[in-house]
Amino acid sequence: MHHLSAPSHPLIHAFLLRREEFQGVERLIVETQEQGEKLLKVLTELSIMNNEKWIMTNAGLWKNYRLITTKTDVLEVMHDPDLVGIFSIETLDWDVSELEKTHILRLSKGMKYSEELLVTWLTDHGYRAQKSEEEHTFFRQGDTVSIQTRKGILLVNFFWSTLETLYLDGEEQDEYKLFAC
């Protein structure tokens, strides 16, 4: 795992992120939460200037940056290779081992699971039952649950008590991890 400590000015940090030797960085470490917010703002502005949802690196890899403000954010960064965490120093020693058991739902094609269990997990973990394009919302129609995730719309299709198929923005998936809000 690579780490990069941030220079004090977020523009310098954003410039460094574009350099090839920093492309494999999985964690960005800043001194304060305020510096992290500034860095995320600069990175977001860069993606808007490039008319992209995520930042494309020189190595051709798409990365999305997340400011770490909750322990669930740490879980997502640990489990998503396309997500780079911006950690302030006080968040580096957060222990998330216990949360991993309760705040991640691993879905896989063919597993024994039901729509009712999925809907219960989603509502218990902060998702809203609402047909919307907002992240962390879901909509149930027939034997399919449509979930708005950071990466797109996840369609979960059931046949009785079996999870039959998973589609993320139209592409079939063998498995997917959902994180509590």
C-alpha cells in the first residue's frame, strides 16, 4: 500500500497527484480535516474541468477520492480499489474491524437471500426507499431491487429466496459489496 503525505497547499498536492510516480497511491494523508476538504475541492474541480465524474490518472486508471469523515468511509476505501481515501491524521488510527461484520453486505450471484432481507438491511443501514438518482436510495419493483450506489445503479434480481443476478449499470456482476450509509 502506498501513502502520500500532503504538502500544506492543496494546489501543490493536486499537481503532485497528476505525476506518474504518485498514480498508485491508495491513501492521501493530510494534517487536518480542513486541508482534506480543500484538497477534495481541488480534485473535484479538476474532474469538472475535465468533464469527468472521476479523475483519470496518467496511467489510465480511474480514481474517485473520498474525504474520510466516518468509519464507514474507511471500510469503503479498504474494499474498493477505485477509491482513494483522504485521511486527516486523527482518522488514521480508527479501528474498523468490528464494523466490517455489521456495515458491509456482500451480495453474490446464486446466494440464498431474499428481497425482504435485502430491503431490511438497506433501511436498517441508512438507505431510503425512494425512486431517485440520489446515492443511498433504493426502489423495489417486482422481484428486483434497484439501488443507487456511488458507482451507479445496482439491480438485484431474485428468484424465490435466491439472488439470481446482479447488474451494475447494465453490466452483470458476480458479486458486489454494499456499505452502510
